[in-house]
Amino acid sequence: MTGWLPDGSEQWGGQPVARTVSDMKARRRAVLTGVVRTVVVRRAQQSHGPLGRSWRPGAFDAWLDDGTGSAVVRWVGRESVPGIVGGVRLTVEGTASEVAGQLVIVNPLYRFEADA
């Protein structure tokens, strides 16, 4: 599949690739395998402020637990992602960002894994 790191690849752009949540750092690539513990749908919101109207798109968040910790995996503009529910085992690949003090992988590549 295009875009996936080759198995055993330990670097992306000259930086180490995190293979566990405990090794994740903002602005670094991560490839994580774990179990979705919970999902949350964040509805799109419109607000009025001093600069006029602003729009915040909705998102679908899944908390992925790999045994070393959990990270938020977020699909922006989605209210669901088919097959992603609590208890499913996934591998995700993307670049970690820090949002409100939480490490988040936004719009990752993902694949379903057989139960271990």
C-alpha cells in the first residue's frame, strides 16, 4: 500500500519513527498498533465572535491504546469512519500533533488488524 512505511523502517525524513504511544512526539511520524477503547463524534460548530462568524468542522475521534498509553486518532470532517468502533484493532500511520496538550494523529492512514 502506498504511503506505509516499509516494515522495519526506523526513520522518516531523518527522524526516528515512533512505534509506541510512549515514544510519540509532536511533529514526528508514528506507526501505532492498538485497540480502540472509545470513540467520540465532535459535531461541526459555528460561532460568532468579534471578528464575525467562525466555523469549526466536526471530527471523529478514536482513542487508540497500544499498552504503553493511548493517543487520539482524529478524522476531521467526519462523523464516522466505517468499521472503527470500540474494541477494534488498528494500525495507524501519521504525523503526531499536539492539540490542547494531547498528542493527536490527524487523518491517518489506517488498516484493520486481526485480533492478537
